[in-house]
Amino acid sequence: MAKLLPQLGPGTIVPTREHFRKIVESVTTHFFILEADNRGIAGILSICTYPIPTGTKAWIEDVVVDECFRGKSYGKALMLHAIEFARSQGAKAVELTSRPSRIAANRLYKELGFLIRETNLYKLSLEESNPL
């Protein structure tokens, strides 16, 4: 985690052991690790599945393949595993977001059949500086 998550981009915070424990113990968050033939961890991703009134939602977050394993289809294998997992949980679709600067990742998502949705993505900061 300490090596992989910072590869997502500048400012990425590595979770504490306590926070990671919460992830592993969660019933809605599933953390996948892809090992590369006894050569170490090639990649990781998180997928959340949870029921909502319109069905089961599946959302992929924090997909990262270690720099030394990129270009070898590890990301594709990790994503295909996550997609099948979502299907097994009853999800009818899988969603994710990706920064435009992550060119290879965006190319992979399109190759796998993901479509760019025309939507507004909103974020409300809950930090202390927010007046709400």
C-alpha cells in the first residue's frame, strides 16, 4: 500500500493500519490484491458493492498497478476480476471515475467497455474549513 497508492498521483494519502483494518473488515468494501508470480504485488483495487433502491451498486476505486508491472495486462486482469465479482454480487453495472491524465488507465477502461457518462460529479468537503 505504501508503495502503490502514491503512484495514483501527488497528494495521495496512504491509510493508517487502523483505517486499512476498517477496509478489510467492511462488508461493502472489497480490497483485491494481484500478485505477480512470486515477484511481489503487481496491483490493487477497491470495489464497493451495496444495495440501493434501484438495485445493487458497484463502484471501483483506487486502481493502481505498480510501475514495474505496467504494460503486462495486470491491470486488465485485476479489472476483469472486479467486474466478475460485481456481477456475482448482483450488480447490473460497474462505475468508476478516472482523471484524464491517467491515459493508460482510461484507455483500459474504454477497452473493457466502460463508457464516459455525461453527468455532473459533485463533491462537498466535510473538512473543518467548510462552513456547513
